[in-house]
Amino acid sequence: MLEHLDLGGSNFSGIIPPQLGNLTNLRTLILRSNKFDGQIPYAFGKLNFLEEVDLSENMCEGVIPKSLGNLSRFQSLNLYHNDMGSESREESFGNLSCHAMVSLENLWLSYNKFTGPLADLRACSRLRTLYVSSNRLTGPLLPSLGQLPMLEELDISYNSLQGIITEANFVELQNLKRLDLSYNSLTLDLSADWITPFQLEDISAKMGVEYVLSSVFQLSFNNFTGSISSICIYAICTIRWLDVSNNQLEGALPSDWANMEELAILIVNYNILSGEIPHSLGTLSNLQTLHLRGNNFSGELTTTLRNCRLLQQMDIGENRFTGNIPPWLGENHTSLAFLSLTRNMFYGFIPPEICRLTQIQLLDLSDNNNFTALVDKNLTTTTTIDILHYFASGYMDYALVQWKGRSSEYNRILGLLKFIDLSSNKLVGSIPESFSKLKGLISFNLSRNGLTGSIIPGIGEMETLKTLDLSSNQLSGKIPTGLAQLNSLAVLHLENNNLSGEIPKSTQLQSFDASFYAGNDGLCGSPLPLCVNTSIITDQGDDDDDSALTILSSTQEFA
């Protein structure tokens, strides 16, 4: 007799056959990743031995049938990523409260169209996992949700829930491990002497780079106010992910972080926080992500952060930090892939130790307005970076350096790069030929600078290039024939330079509008007017090795 039926990923379509309700010995029904639509058959309520139903990643509609409440052994229902829901508030998610699924342990309803308030699930007293994120739920967070003593994971993020959260919402959640209330309009009102009933234990999760987390406290994108200390006092020592970003928290960061020694991710972006970074934050030896962006923090970076050697992401942009960039950022944090100091008040030169960040994919030092040079002019070691220009405005997603006489190091670092955008700066000199080594580059933007010399002849080697913008510079000479070999090129801007000669003939270059070549008085050939004399003398510009670009950056999403 059939007990387990797995038809997942079989490309079935149409309604779910109600005849499945005749398989009276069925325990497990897996129909995930198909194209089933219509409603869940009411006949499923006749499968008295049924324990698990997985209909995730289909196009099922309507409501959860009340007949499932008849199943005394039913433990797991997965409707992730369907079109479940109803136009009627009373017959949508709230309908679930009518079901007496007392044996239910796991309920996954994320990415559907459920509307109305959260259901009263007190009858599901064995529930361990509840995911209802990314729906259209409204109304308050019911106190009944805090009366599920077995609940371990709760995710109600990305809804339109509102109202005040109090101790009553957590009264019996002593087994809670993961909590995600983000992207709602909730307000927190907890007394200072409240003791959390839950003891956070191990759970795995990931965010961006590889993180293995033991507990998650996710409260971002709500209306929480008051001191951040009022939230942190509830974070138990085993918590590893704390995100309270995009709220209205104010005041200073807590002075003592010793009770959160396992913390790996700390995100407090876009609040009204102020003051200096506390010295005790440097005791978090497991810290991998530190995001403080968009607050009013000030002062110099505390030297104790040099002890956080596992840091992979550090974003302290859009604050009021000051002082020199400390050399230990490059000495002690060689695993950094993301470092943003943008829109602060740092000054002085950029320490050469930054060049040791060989894993860097995003380095943003823009909009500080006080940097004077890349390194101290008195430094003469072989790793000295050329001092050629000041930092100007513009968001820098990648920042990589050319060490004078160390092209192998330069190329090795640039191998991480997909996008370069250094537009609207004050760069001078010629474009380094080393750029032609960037075989994986997709977008290359150096527009609106003061670059001179010619377009690098090896540009034809950049086979994956789709966007090239060199407009509004002082580039001269002919357009290299290699540019005509870039079959993937979809966007090209060469306007407002001093280019001359005939535009190389190819399907690609002739397909661009003439305006993309305008402002180059010596250029001719389709799509511009035909050349009168193809032997036009051109100026190739000066090749000055001491006038090389030293900072490469991108406003695009880093790979």
C-alpha cells in the first residue's frame, strides 16, 4: 500500500487531482516545484494517516481547507511560494485559526497572498516552525502567538503588521531560537526589568558571505524607538545575529558588549544613534559584520576594533567619524571583502596598509572631502602607491590599487572585479594598459574626468565587456580596432573627447547612435559623416608611466 508519494519537480500542471484523497494509507505527499494551480483538494481531509504535505513552489490558490483539521497525525504543511490567499479578510489567513490541527509542528506559508490579521494558532500547541513572511498580513501581533510553548522559529517579516509588542507576545516562547519581525510597522514596549522566557540555541542561517549562526534577532524596518540598550539587554550571550536597522532608535551604543561574546553580525544602520564606538565592541572576537551606516556616530575609530580579526564586512558610512584611516584596518583585517567609510570626516593620507586587503571587493572612501593623497609622500618603499589625485565624490563599490612596479599584485587583486566606475572624479593621466587583463569585466566607466592619452590598444581583450563609458575626458588618437571585436558591447559612450580618425568598421560600432561619438571633431565614418581623407593625422597623446590611475572603483553591485 502506497505510503509515500514524491512527484516533486515533475513539471505537472493543472489542478491537483482530488483522487489523491483515495490513497488512504498515504503518509507523505510531495508535489513541490511543479505548476499545479487551483485549490488544495478538500479530499485531503480523508487521508487519516497523512503526516506531511509539501506543495511549495506551485501556483495553488484559495484557502487552506478546513478538512485538514480532521487529521490527527498531520505534522507538516509547506505552501511556500504559491498564490494562496483570498480577497475576503475573514476567509484568508485568519481562517486557519478554525482548524484543530493539534498535531501540526511545521507551517511554511511564506511568499503567498494571505491577507487579514494573523491567525489565532493556540490550538496548534505543538507548532515548532512558523513562517508567514512576504504576505499581505495586517493588524496587530496577537498575544496568542506568544502562547505556543514549543515554537522555535518565528518569521513574520515583510508584511504590514502594526501595533505595539509587549511581554505578552513572548510569554510562553521559552524555546524560541529564531525571531524575525523585520519590515513591518511594529513598536516595541518592553519593561527594563523584563526577563526573556526564551533561551536561544543553535540554528543555521546565512547572509551574504558565509555565516553560520546560532541565533537570530531580526527587528529591522519597524518603528522601534528609544535607546538601543533597551533591546540589547534582551539579547542573550548566545545570539549571533542582531539586526535593528531602519528604526528610530537613539542614544549611544551600549558600553558593555561582554555578554554577547558570540555575536557575528551587528547591524544598526539608519537609526538616530550617536556617540563614539565603545571600546568593548572590540572584545567581539567572532564579529564578521559591522554595519553602522546612516547614524550620527562621531569620534575616531576605536583601536580595539583591531582585535575583530574575522571582520568581512565593515560599513560605517554616513556618520561623523573623523581622524586618519588607521593602518591596522589593512594589517589586522585581511579577510575584509567590504569596507565603506563614505560620507564621514576622515582626513590625511590613505595608509599603504590598505593595499593588504587582497580579498576586497568593495572599498568606499568617497565623500570625506579631506583626503589629500593616497599615501604619505615620504614613503619610498616598493609598495608605495603613486600619489596622483585626490578622492572626489562618487560611490565606490570597488577600490583597488596599482603598486608601482608590482603589476602582478595589481592584476591578482583586480581579478575579483566585475564593475569599475570612476566617473565624475578628478583623475588625470593615461588609462593603464593593465586594464586589458580584466577578462571578466562587464562594465567600465571612467567618464567625466581629465584623462589623456589614447584608449588602450588591448581593450579588445576584455571579451565580456558590455558597457564602456569614456566620455567627457581628453582622450586622443584613434579608436583602437580591438574595440570592434567586442561582440557583447551593448552600451558605448565616447563623446566629448579629442578622438580622431575613422571609426573602425564592425556591426557593433556602427549600430550606436551618432551622439555617442559627438564632440570629437576629428572622428569620421559611420554613424558619423564619411571620412574625406582616411589618412587623417592623429595625436596619440603622451605615454607617461608616472601618470597612471591608482584607484579603481565601481558603483555597481559587487560580485
